[in-house]
Amino acid sequence: MTRVTRIALLGAESTGKTRLAADLAAALAAQGRAAAVVPEVLREWCVREGRTPEHHEQPAIANEQARRVLALEAADVVIADTTPIMTAIYSHLLFDDESLYDFALAHQRLYDITLVTGLDLPWVADGLQRDGPHVREPVDALLRAALARAGVTWQVIYGSGDARVNNALDALAALAGHRRSTPGFDQHSPRPAAWAWSCEKCSDPACEHRLFTGLLPP
């Protein structure tokens, strides 16, 4: 049986993860690769229950997200529209509970590629799921810190529409060792990298937010 390649799409709310997951799957399918998307369990949960989860309901959501990813073995590529690490981060931020990190980070190491969606897209309301634009930078900072602790290499994806998916495809190629990084994404690794973002504060989400939102049309 061919080994499944697992891709994690992570990021703060309203940074285009769900759209990118679908577009990336379509692009890979056009290349002849069978790609499957695992949707975000939290979104499904909120629609079903008509509310956001309480503190004690977070572990079940994280476990179900992981279970669905690992259960898919028929596809060449499995794209996870978020992973348990995001549940751990929101548990930390909203409930001051860091107990989910160990499980979430152990699960994250099972992915071949981790992509983080940048803060360059405007925030858009989306029902119960979204807390507001003020939480994006804190979530982004907690995500980067958690990935660094786990020793996970990741790349930040910027751009809108076709540019975003093309930058994601470039990132997949770069992480597979086929090409160097390009200006559409920013590589972060626990090991020294051959390429670095030109801004010395590239890991500062506030810096990135100011830079890329300044490039958006008024």
C-alpha cells in the first residue's frame, strides 16, 4: 500500500484554511494525485449543537479531529483543515487550560507537511465559530510557539485566490526538497534554514499583519 502523505493546514480564524484545503485538493487532483480533505470538526460541532463548545467538551473535539485524519488511508494525500493543535490553543486562550498540548503536538508530528495560513486576509464573520479579529494575532503567536516547542517545521502561506494556492503548492515542493522558498511563503524550522524572511521580526504576527494588510486594496 502506498504511504499516505498528510498535510496540515493551521492558522487563526478567517485566514482561509477551508478555502485553501479545497483549492489545494483540486490542484493536486489535477496533477493526478488522489487528495482527500478532512473538514474541521469544530465547525460541524457548532452547527449541530447551535453553540460553541464548553471547556469539558474540547478533548472530544480534538480526539475526533485526529481520528478522522488517521482513518483515511485510501487517498494519496490527506489534507487536514486544522488539527488538534488548534483545539489545544483555543483551550489555552479561552479556558486557561494547557492540558491538550501534549496530545496535540504528538499528533502534529505525524504530518509530513505543516502549512500555516498568514494574517494577510481580512477578517470575515462566520457564525458561532469566530471570536473576532482581535484574537487572530494571539492565536497565531500561540500556534508558532507550540510548533517550535514540538520541533515541527512549518511554512506560512500568503496571498489571495489563485496566488494563495500556488504559494501553497510551492511550499509543498520546497518542503519536499524540490525547490527553494519563494516570496509567497515564509519557512520556519527548528534547524538553521537556507532562506529567511527579509524582516527580522518575521515571527512577530503583529509585524506580518501590518505588512500584508498594508498591501491589500482599500
